[in-house]
Amino acid sequence: MVAFFLSGCAKIHFIEFDPIFVRANKVGSNVYRGSFEKKIDIINTKLDLNFSWDSSFVYGQATILAQPYFSPQNHLILDAKGFKINNISLLKGLIKQELVFTYQDSKIDIILDKTYQQQEPFEVFISYTAMPEKLKIGKDIDTKDDRGLYFINKNKADKQIWSQGETDCNSGWFPTIEDPAEKMTQQFNITVDKNLKTLSNGILLSSKENSDGTKTDSWEMRQPHSVYLAMIAVGNFSITEDNYRDIKLHYYTEPEFASSAKAIFGRTPEMMAFFADTLNYDFVWPKYAQVIVKNFGSGAMENTTASVFYDKLHKTAGEIADENEDAIIAHELFHHWFGNLVTAESWANLALNEAFANYAEYLWIAHKYGNAAADEHLMIDAGYYFDYRKIRNEDLIRFDYADKDQMFDQITYQKGALILHMLRKEVGDEAFFSSLNLYLKTHEFKTAEAHDLRLAFEEITGRDLNWFFNQWFFNNSNPLLTIDKSYDEVNNELKITVNQIKDSLHKNDYQLPVQIKIVTNGEAKYHDIIISKEYEEFVFPASSKPDYVKFDTKNQLLIEKKMVKTDADYADQFKYADDFIDRIEAVNYFEFNQSNKLTKDVMLAALNVEGAPLKVAALNFVKGLNKKERQALIPKIKSLALNAQESIVNSTALNILSKLLGVEEKKEIGKQLNTNPSLLIQRALKSGNFN
């Protein structure tokens, strides 16, 4: 469920969305898509599973403990795609009472022995054969990526089985109720060749060898979680152990990548501690495993206690040094609070799962790698949202989708994360994270909708936040503002005018709390205003013409701005910038305006500020300077080559030094870097004759 894109500094950035949004990009339906009607609640599912590798069949026995929600029920209707049903019985102790059922259109309609009342439990046994590879595309499922269970390399030593349940795919291998709000406990007993490893949700109760060369692993999930999060994986995995506090962690990789498992996943304990401390809510699940499988149709999936990742995470330590997988790992981990612990009650509310997981990427990157790297990540998210909005311009929370797969897009993921960032800035960090804590505690092991999130924020802050949720959660698009400024020397006033532009992509009036920064004679003053009309003027006292004016000081609003800027404006923007976003915008401008006399000052200043793209752009500018100018910068370039935290910066600096330094100086640098695992650094050392 993750696609990846390259930024300007050749660093991988993972942007999560389901690739099936491409095929699901169809016209909206005008049909209300609310929560599923709850008739029967599955309390527990026990599965006994065997597999035929040749036919890709699943031989299953399901024991389902269930009860009516509220209204009395005498039918149990289950989802089951492409099954052969052998027998269905009611279990009463040791007695099996065969039940009458019909099976058509991927639904099993079971007639119970009587009418059961609210919360009156009953237990049903189903013997079946599931044939996921025989499911007909276009009738039973949309694409082959919806089969639920996959047999990979069936006749090879590295054969695997893995499942993918979201959205409604687990009914391709066990009978259940496909509803994101349906939560259950489970026990999955998996019988496979004894030399293979298995993984499922929860803890491994036992592993028993059988007389026929197989073994049965019994996995138990004692806490309720959504049906779509149930999983299994089977394969010749190498398992690397780790721990977070008293919780066992396991990293499943192919054997040849076992030595890299800690390089790939080794920051997981620190991530768990950071998220737990930030939310003031510890990781509640009994274990956490992460498994890399072959041919996974999506980037990753947050199955409870057992996240699955595609095989592009299989990398050497050198590759990881150049492009780590922290974003995708943090994303799936954070789902264990937002999505797994508290689950969106309907696909219309999917942002309650995915927007938070996407924002977790930003939170982790800021914590571990600094604000510049985090701002770069958020800026890339904004870029992908703005591009996607040209294709589909939908509400964040929307009930009129034609296909639930439409919900897995850059509106739910990227725009959702940007909206959460705005909400955080609107209420402040303490209130933001206290509200999230209240939301989690109120709805733990249950489901929620967007209004539940709003109510948590309102309870903590004491504020009415309907205006914010209505315009961002329950509306589409974003503001487009034209901003002009002028200075009145007679009255010593700065006037700023703001127009909210309306067009095919920008249709609404917004209420926008904005901070304006005005720098006069080197002194910065900050003014808070609220924009709420199509056209507004704001006047501020200023003793002399301002050196610099910044609209939206912290770049926290999801807006597009039209402003006339001169070369001097961009130079001042870099000089007085509060964050990476202002600096990179200025640097990008001067990259394409290098004849300007201000270019050199800005580009050389970029060598000394936080942010790999800034340093790389500056170093690339240095390449075009004359030799004397480059030699004067050798101490700085050398420092970047040896000490920069991003290998793209080290290697770019090394490429410049290779043409400026003598043999002995290069050998000394080579000695200091020859143990660095980065492939970029090692290639630069080799090509520049530093060894």
C-alpha cells in the first residue's frame, strides 16, 4: 500500500496509497456509503488450515462464536468468495447439529436452529475449501490483487503463502463478516511443512510436529481487532529477534538478508518508545513482527501485531545507509494506535486510519532526523496532493464514493496528514496530543468516526471546532489566495490585501487563522489575523518600510499563494526564513536564476543550514565556480564530506574535492570514510581516487 517517489536529492520518500486507486478512479456514485448495518457480531474465529501447494487450495475448518448485536436473529450471513462448502453445523458442547444453508453471490446464508436474542451466543462450525486463485475477476473480485491469499513460487525452495485482507479480501480464505467495524479475537492453527516458518496475529501458543512431516503452529489473538487485519504468512524466513521494553519483536526476512534485518528494522524499538511517549499511550499488543514477503501487491499492510512489507525492503546495509525505510516502517507501526486499536467505523472515515499513519512519518522524521527533513517530507506530501487534486477533488471524509477503493488516495493519505498538521498548529502541541490520547482511550478496541475525533478535541480545548472540521474534513479543495502588500510612508503603515480566488478547483470560502511576520530594521514582529471573507485588507503599524514580510509564518496552512516577488524578495526570504520550506523555495528560485547577483550569496549560505536538498543544491552551484572560489571553500566542503548525516551530501562534496585536493589529502579523507557502509560514499571515494 505504499508507492515511492524520488526527491531532488535522490532520497527515497515513501508516500502511502493503494495503487488500486488508479483503477478505482471512476466517477462518484451519489449513493450514500455509510457504516454497515450490524446484525451479528463475531466474537471469536478459530481456523484450522491446511494447504495444497499444487492447486493453491485452502482446506479449512472454521469455528465461529457469534451473537446478535441488538435485534433477534435466526440467520447468520457470512462473506465467502469462491468456496466449496462441505458442511455447516451448530456446535452445542460435543454435539454437532447440521444446519441448512444457501451459498450464492459470495454469501453463505445459514439458517440457525432458533431465533437468538441480543448477546445470546452461538457457535457454528464450517468445513470448506477455499480456492483464491480460481476467483473470477469481475464477478467475485475486482482484480487478482483482491484474492486475499497468495501462493508464491509454489514449486521452489523459497515458496511462500501470505494474505492481504484490506478492504474485503480475507473472505477469500476464511468465512467471516467483511466490515471494517467487525472486531473479533482469533486462534489460527496453521499446518505446513515442518521446515517452514509461520506468522499470524497475536502470540504463538504452540508448535507441534506431526507424523507426516508437517507441523501445526497455533497463533492466538486475545484482543479484539478488525477482520481485515487478520493475517497469515508462511515461508522459509530467517527471524531476527529484538525487543521493546517487555514486548518481543521479530523481523522476518529471507535468509540472505538476515544480516541486514537490524539495519532495516532496527529503529523499531525507538519508534515504539517515541510514539508511546508522544501519545502517552503505550503499545498495547502482545508482540510486534514485521515480515518482508515476495510479490506483495502493495507496499505494506498494518496487520495487527504482524505488519507485511513488499520485498523492496530487502536491502544491504549499504543501501539502507543511502535510503532507509523509516517512513514506511513508522507508518505501519503507528496504525497500531490509529487503525488497529481505534478503527475507522466505515471506509468513508478511512482518514482516521491513514491520515494519522501518514502524519506519523512526519512526526518520526522530525524526532529522528530534524525539522528540515520532516518539512521536506510534508512538502512532498503537499505536492502529491496538489497534483492528484487536479484529477479528483473530493472531501476528506466522503460517503458518496463509487467504490471503496477510491478512498485509498492522496486525499485520504497526504491531504489528511496535512490537515492534521494544521489542526496541531491551530490548538498547540499539548492540546493536540492530549486530544489524541483522549480519543484513543475513549474508543480503544472499538471504532470511531470523524465527529468522535472532533469531540475529543473540543473536550480537551474547550473550543467549538466545527468550523475546522467542516471546512477541512467534510469539504474538498483548498484555498487559493492572491496576496499583495504596500507600504504607506506618510502614515507608516503596511497594508496587506488578501483575495480568496474561486475557480474550478477552488470553490469555497475558508476561515484561515494566519500569522504574519514583519521584519523592520532587523527586528521581527508577529501578528495574528483571521481571514474569513473573499476580500480583506489588513493594516499594520511599521516605523519604516519593512525589510521582509512573511504571510503564514510557519507554512502551516494547506493553501496556494499568488504573490509577486522580486529577486531581492527571494534573497530576503532565505535570509529571514524560519524553516526549510522557505529556504528551499528561495534556493529553487535561484537555481533557475543563476545570473542574478544575489544568487551567489544565497547559494553559499545554503551550505550552512539544515536540509540535505539545500546543501546538495549549494554544492552543485559550487561546481560552477572558478577554481579559486572553489579552493576558498575547501574547508567547508571537506567538513560536509566527512560530517554530513546524509550520504547524498557526503558524496556530492567528495566529487568536488576529488578535483581540488592532492593525493595525500584525498588518502587521508579516504581513511576516515572507508568503513562507511554508504554505497554513494564508497562510489565517490572510488571514482575520486580517495583510496
